[in-house]
Amino acid sequence: MKFLNILFYVVLTITTAIHAHPTTHRIEKRDLSDFLDEISDFFINVENWFYSVANFYQATDNALTYMISTTNVTVTEQDFGYYFDGPGTDKALIFYQGAKVDEKAYAEILFKLAEQGIDCFVVKMPIRMAILGMNKASKIIKRYKNTYTDWYIGGHSLGGAVAAMYAASNDDDIKGLAMLAAYSTRSLPEGMKVISLTASNDSVLNWNKYNSNLSHLPSGYVEVNIEGGNHAQFGDYGEQTGDGVATISLAEQHQIVINTILNEFNPN
């Protein structure tokens, strides 16, 4: 609403200026035509922006079933996003969503991690773009600093890359990083536990950039390529434009993700 108010006053000001002194400030037909074209282009850009914000990958009904509390995991909405509070007492994972993906699309993975000892937070990003909220993890860590001793961060696609940026700059707080179909553009410390999960049928991930950025990972990083998986099945939001076709089920891909994270961040 604030944006619409600003837009209204901008247009009103321009219109008033044009008609304020019709006898002394003449506008040639060509100039007026150019001006109207510019206004038209402006509104088209505004319309496209609103369309891009309104149209995003929404969580499926299956994902939403994991947004409901049970006797083992309590799911609550917070000002930063959602909190999955399970029986664990010392470990927590903060998760950043993929670009233009509903944060609730990752509920199954986060719920099951919480159920097995790693409590989880998923962040609501501005217009669902993690790059606009890279440091939101700090607010969570500060609020729950007396609750958890071991902090991990992860994310999918762009969210994974942004999570890696945060981890690189906050290695005093972050013990481990889990990247789902993502790569780190910054060097990560040797002492950090890093998981890189990819899928063989992923046609969205830029594989050239992925491979060229492996040098930024610590020598002991764990890489798991899920045979038959694809980009979208790291979440649960249906098919994604430009993605490959998965030849394994969503449940199978999710379970590999869950098992890998548990094995590295919460070993028995």
C-alpha cells in the first residue's frame, strides 16, 4: 500500500506540472508522445514487478500437512518465519528458501529433522528472495542463543548460495552448512562441516558454476549426488520451469536429504 501511495503522488505531481501553466509551458506533440510512452513503460514495469511477486512456487498440500504440530514437533509461526521445535535440545538449523519458492515448501524436510533431533527455522524472505535477507539468521541466533549450542544453516538453490555467504561471514556462530542444489561463491573455513547435495536430473542448477566454486569448500566437505532426483524435489512445490524430470519419488529424494544432514550434523 505504501508503494501504491508513492506511485500515485509521483503521477499526480507530474500531471500537475504539465498542466500548471498551459500558456507558458507548451509541450510539443512529439514530446508529449515520448512522455506518454515513458509513462506507459513505467506502468508495464510496475505490472511486471507485481506479477513476479504474486506468482511464485507454492507449497503443495502434502508440504502443508507438515505445518501442523504433533506430539513430537511443535510448529509455530514467528515474526521471522516458522519454527519447528522437536525433542532436540542443543542443535538447530536455519533454512533459506529457493528464489520465488514458498518457504512452507520445505516443511517436510524440516519437520522430520526436528523430529529426529535438529530443531529447524525457515525464514520468510522479502518477496521470497534470500539475497534480500542474508543476515536474517542473526536475529534467530540472538533470540535463541541460550537454547542451542550448535548452529547450522542451509538453503536451496539461491537460498543455499546466500546461506553459504552468511556462513562464510559468521563462522564463529555457524558450525555447519547444508547446500541443496547450490554453491558457495566465498571460501569457507576448514573447520566448518559442509554438505553439498545435488541431483543428477537437475537442469536448473548452473553446473559449470557449481564445479568452478567447489574450491571454496573445506577439504573435508561431503558431496552427495542424488541419482534420479531433480531441482524442485529438494522442496515440495510441484514442477519447476526448465527442470529435468525426476525418476525417483519426492519421498525418496527428501529422505536422502534428511539422512545426509542427520549423519553429518547429528550423528548417533
